[in-house]
Amino acid sequence: MHKEIDVYMQNLEVYFSNLTLESLDKLDYFYASDARFKDPFNEVQGCLKIKAIFEHMFKTLNAPRFVVTQKLFNSDQAFMCWDFIFSTQAAPNNLFLVKGSTHLLFCKDANGQIKINNHRDYWDPAQEIYEKIPILGVFFKWLRVKSSTPIK
């Protein structure tokens, strides 16, 4: 089992690191058909709905890509830290970087293949995106500083 999960995790890392709109057709190789996905903006169930989230990402951002920076895993779960790099259609020459992490839970399908049945992304949209937007960013930076001030 350990060798099987090692190979699966290597394939998963390569898949996410090279994810394209075209490679989304292979998403069901990694995800159970009824898998759950949650991030700060979405909460869906089903491989087709997860695929739709990634399709939306490719259609609204320029050259989005994930760089896995660290990973931990065992036979039934994994945790990956990543950098998400992209530009926007409004600012194609400005690269944005979002740092985040993903917790994955695994199951075995009817054929005994390892699949992701729960995918949860953790990242802070206020700090990673909103604070970088002119005018709006000033408010979110102020809010973060204000909320971290100890209560007296």
C-alpha cells in the first residue's frame, strides 16, 4: 500500500503542477465521482462540479499554475502547500502569487483505485488578493491590523 500511495502522490503532484484546461479531462482519474471540494469561494460535491471550478479558473485568469512547495501524506490523507501564480486579463503583465495549502482525504473506489473524496483548500483571500487591489487593499490592510490589535 505504501508504494501505491507514493506513486499516486507523485502522479498527483505532477498533475497539479502541469494542470491545463485540456488536462481537466483526466480529473476523474484522481477524484471520486462524488468527491467534495471546498475553498474560500466554493463548496461543491461531484467530480463534474469540481471540474467546472477549475474550468472557470482557466477561463478567467491568464496562465494559472500551481507549484507544490511541500507535501505530507499517508495511506488515507495528504497535505500540500502550494504557490498559485497567475495574471489577470485586466493586468496581463502583473503576476500574482497566492500561498495556500490543500488537505486531501482518500478512499478506494469499486476497482480498488485510490481517489480523492474530500479536497479542502486553505488560503486567505483578504491577504492574498484583496489587499493587493488599489483602494480596496487599504481597507483590508487596516482591517487586518485592527483585528490583530489586542483587546484591552
